[in-house]
Amino acid sequence: MKLLSLALLAAANSVVAQNSTFLDGLMSTLEHAGCTSLTQLASSLNSTSQGQYLLKTISNGDPYVLFAPNDTAVSNAPSNLTSNPADLLSYHVVHGNFSGQSTTYPNTTVGRTFLNDTTYVSLEGNKSQVVAWATRSDGNVHVLNQRSDSSSMVTNVTSYGNVTIYVVSSVLEWPDNFSGALSADTPYLDGLGATISNVTQSFYNGTDGSTSNETVARIIDGGFKGFTLFAPNTSAIEALGGGITQYEQNATLLQIILANHIINGTSVYSPELVGQDYTSAAGEQFSFSINSTGQYVKMGSVTARIIQPDVLLSNGVAHIIDQVLLNTEEDTSAASSAAASATSMAAQSTTETRPIGYSQTASLASGGASGSSASGSSSSSSAALAVGGLSASQIVGLGFTAVALIVGAFVVIA
Ligand SMILES: *[C@@H]1O[C@H](CO)[C@@H](O)[C@H](O)[C@H]1NC(C)=O
Ligand SMILES: *[C@@H]1O[C@H](CO)[C@@H](O)[C@H](O)[C@H]1NC(C)=O
Ligand SMILES: *[C@@H]1O[C@H](CO)[C@@H](O)[C@H](O)[C@H]1NC(C)=O
Ligand SMILES: *[C@@H]1O[C@H](CO)[C@@H](O)[C@H](O)[C@H]1NC(C)=O
Ligand SMILES: *[C@@H]1O[C@H](CO)[C@@H](O)[C@H](O)[C@H]1NC(C)=O
Ligand SMILES: *[C@@H]1O[C@H](CO)[C@@H](O)[C@H](O)[C@H]1NC(C)=O
Ligand SMILES: *[C@@H]1O[C@H](CO)[C@@H](O)[C@H](O)[C@H]1NC(C)=O
Ligand SMILES: *[C@@H]1O[C@H](CO)[C@@H](O)[C@H](O)[C@H]1NC(C)=O
Ligand SMILES: *[C@@H]1O[C@H](CO)[C@@H](O)[C@H](O)[C@H]1NC(C)=O
Ligand SMILES: *[C@@H]1O[C@H](CO)[C@@H](O)[C@H](O)[C@H]1NC(C)=O
Ligand SMILES: *[C@@H]1O[C@H](CO)[C@@H](O)[C@H](O)[C@H]1NC(C)=O
Ligand SMILES: *[C@@H]1O[C@H](CO)[C@@H](O)[C@H](O)[C@H]1NC(C)=O
């Protein structure tokens, strides 16, 4: 009896911890900013524990950014988004004060939202999904990775308490998986997207220990939990022309080349690349640079420009590059140790309360911990890209032959 009432009290407390004065003021501010429909969606939050958590959190006095779609935006939104207010609102709130932050595309600002519903998000360490935004050449701030970039624009900025309200002209959709992102948002990769959907390879599923033949698209979509892919665009692949024939004939080399495009186990957003060291899934070093002409990734003897940063994915992030990182070197022990490091870093789940990659001393900077992250090590002769050190349920093996096929597919496109 006593335990029961304590439990009820605890439950009540977690609800009572909402500051209703604050929430009333916030809702009234939103109404004045043309976001009445949003407040109607918010009014249903109290019916779920996820929603209650959000109401309690945003009213606790900390700084937050709230992306607030106006009434037109809500009425235009797909009904499968607006019918899910708790996930929807979770993806519109970012913890932290971003007022000193201003980036001009292709530099981006990245913030961590509260959306961690496993139906839609599968990042390392069960992290919540991020949102990215930047000032575009029209002088307006746009939220990136949306169905229509031009329509996801910040049209007004206001605030209530420590909550900064960015009024936006569309409801924000959270990232899809790789296949979805390619078809929706990435003209550069149409060829690659089509090809990886056509290529089948052996896939080891660590969750149930089964091995099956799956398309590469499905493996990338469902097999990784946190990864960074430097994805060559179609012209980069075409530019290789016949030069790749020698690699095509050697599966080992092709496997290594592919692994040298991936940081396995960590989603690294473009502001975090600067000043950090990351190890590829083949154990080679990536190095990064940025200047007024753009952001670059160097691997072996190739330096590629990132032509579209931060293509957010439900289970990671891709950066589109203009050249294939044609490095055939590998270092399996470096790959293993990087994988172990990525795993332990993912386990230290820290709450992010400022822009990802941002520091007070530089507009784009190293975040603190030096991140040697990444990568898969070969834990068996047939697993080219296994995630070393992760729990069985997270282990994904890409078959040796399969990897060859992925790179082989580059040639198909060419
Ligand atoms: C609740 O919010 C109001 C309005 O922002 C503020 O004045 C008050 O101090 C807050 N109360 C608590 C307990 O934080
Ligand atoms: C911007 O928001 C403020 C505060 O809600 C409001 O007074 C103003 O009219 C808005 N401006 C535009 C252009 O919507
Ligand atoms: C949510 O429910 C609790 C408990 O019934 C109540 O105190 C609180 O004011 C409600 N919050 C909102 C925003 O309606
Ligand atoms: C806003 O944050 C400041 C600094 O943390 C704090 O002193 C103040 O009480 C907060 N304001 C509100 C309305 O919670
Ligand atoms: C919402 O924003 C768009 C883009 O600025 C604008 O055309 C539209 O009139 C706004 N709707 C409302 C209800 O304010
Ligand atoms: C909503 O429906 C669209 C179109 O069918 C689909 O592409 C999208 O993934 C759906 N979104 C969610 C969150 O289910
Ligand atoms: C999502 O975040 C909430 C609040 O921090 C937490 O209670 C919940 O366990 C998280 N869900 C997952 C799947 O990690
Ligand atoms: C993928 O397969 C379809 C259907 O067989 C075919 O039309 C298309 O050309 C293939 N795409 C590539 C890039 O091979
Ligand atoms: C995968 O495909 C190959 C070639 O068609 C076949 O030999 C093999 O048995 C298949 N493996 C599985 C697990 O279905
Ligand atoms: C791995 O197996 C589990 C359990 O059978 C299944 O739910 C999941 O979809 C599989 N993953 C992939 C990528 O096929
Ligand atoms: C393929 O490349 C690897 C790594 O350079 C090399 O060890 C191997 O001998 C090559 N295999 C063939 C058949 O050429
Ligand atoms: C992006 O940031 C870098 C480093 O701070 C800077 O050199 C470059 O000019 C910025 N690019 C734009 C378009 O602002």
C-alpha cells in the first residue's frame, strides 16, 4: 500500500514538474506567432508519457530551440506526421542556446532533438535524432534534409523565457533511411541508389545469427546503428572510368576501398569533422580540412570535397563527395581498436546542450574529446565489415563478396 502510494506520488511528481504557468505563456506566444495549430497538437501531449516528458522538459527553465511550424505548414503536413504529436514535437525541440550560432551553407549547425522513438531512430548509444540548419544563399535560415528545402525556412524568430522559437514554413520530417533519403533528396546519388538496390550480397544478422542474401540497400538501411558514409556522387564514380578494372578483379581490394569510405559505429556530422581524427572501417586515417572553398576529406592520396554535408539518416549520416576515395591500404588492428573506441564512446550517453561540433572559440570546431571513432574489423574470414566490440544484436557483417559487388556497382554505373 505504502509502496503503491509512493509510486503514485512519484508518477504525479513527474507530471507536476511541468510548469503550467510557463507552458501557458509559451502556448500564448506561439498563438501570437501564427502557430495556433501547433498548440493544438501540443495539447494532446499530456496523454502520453513521452509527451509529458517533453512538456516537463521544455518548461524547466533551460534554454531550448523550438522549431514552430505555422498554421499553413501544419495544414499542409502529411497526416501521418500530425497524427503522431509526441514524435512530431520531439523532433522540433533542441536543447541548448543557439543564439550565438550562425552558419552559412555548406557549413551547417547541428542540434540534437528529443526524438528517440526506435521506430524511426537507430543511432549509436540510442541517441536522439539530430536536425541541421544553415543560412542559404537567399539569406534565410533553412532547415536541411526536408522534402523541399525552399519550403523549410525560418520566417520569424521570437522567444518565451529561455525558449527561442524559430517559426518555420513547414513541419519538419525526421530523416528516413538511406534508400529513402537518396530517392527524396539527393539527385547526385540517383545512380548509386538504384545500383545498391539491385545488388544482392550475403548478410550476417547479429540479432538472430542468420545469414541471408540481401540487397546492399537493405543492409545499409537496416544493418547499421550509427555510421558515417562518405558517398561518392555519380560523376565521381563515372570519372574512374576503366581505371577501376584492376580492383574489380580483386575482391579484397574492392572490400578495402569500400571500407575506406565508412566510419563504422559513429555518426559524425560535418561540424564535428573539423580538427578530429577518424579511422575508417579498414583502419586507415581520414583527415579533414575546411576553408572558404569548402570542406574536404583526405584518405590515402585522394582529397575529396564534400559537396553536400549532413544527409541525415535514421541510422547515421552521409556526406556526399566528389571523388572516390581510392585507397587500397588497410590496417586491421587500427580498425579493431577504433571500433572498440567507438563502442565505448557511444555508451557514454551525454546530453547535448549546444550545437554539435560547436565551441565558444571557433565557429566550427573540435568538440572536446578527441574522437578516434569508427570502423569495422574483420572478426571472421567472411565478415568484411563487422562492428567490433558491439553486442551481438548490433553486429553486422557484410560479406566479402558483397563488398566487392558494391564497388563493382560503381563500375556498372560508369
Ligand atoms: C514557472 O514559469 C514561470 C514563467 O516563466 C516562472 O516565473 C516561474 O519561476 C516558474 N516556476 C518554477 C517553479 O520554475
Ligand atoms: C514575428 O513574430 C512577432 C512576435 O510573435 C510578431 O509580432 C510579428 O508580427 C511576426 N512577424 C512576422 C513577419 O510574422
Ligand atoms: C498535464 O496533466 C497534469 C496532471 O493532470 C496537469 O497538472 C498539467 O497541467 C497538464 N499539462 C498540460 C499542458 O495540460
Ligand atoms: C533563463 O536562464 C537563466 C540562466 O540560466 C536563468 O537565470 C533564468 O531563470 C531562466 N529564465 C527562465 C524564464 O526560466
Ligand atoms: C506561414 O509561412 C508561410 C511562409 O512564410 C506564409 O506564406 C504563410 O502565410 C504563413 N501562414 C500563416 C498562417 O502565418
Ligand atoms: C508518411 O507517409 C509518407 C508517404 O507515404 C512516407 O514516405 C513517410 O515515410 C511516412 N512518414 C512516417 C513518419 O511514417
Ligand atoms: C528516450 O528518451 C527518454 C527521455 O530521456 C527516455 O526516458 C527513454 O528511455 C528514451 N528511449 C530510448 C529508446 O532510449
Ligand atoms: C536495376 O534493376 C532494374 C530492373 O531490373 C533496371 O531497370 C535498372 O537499370 C537497374 N539499375 C542499375 C543501376 O543497374
Ligand atoms: C545466396 O546466394 C547464393 C548464390 O545464389 C547461394 O549459393 C546461397 O545459398 C545464398 N545464401 C543464402 C543464405 O540464401
Ligand atoms: C535481423 O533479425 C531480426 C530478428 O529476426 C529482424 O527483426 C531484423 O529485421 C533483421 N535485420 C535485418 C537488417 O534484416
Ligand atoms: C588482391 O589484393 C590483395 C591486397 O593487395 C593481395 O594480397 C592479393 O594477392 C590480391 N589477389 C589477387 C588474386 O590478385
Ligand atoms: C565555413 O567555415 C569555414 C571555417 O570556419 C570558413 O572558412 C568558411 O568560409 C565557411 N564557409 C561559409 C560559406 O561560410
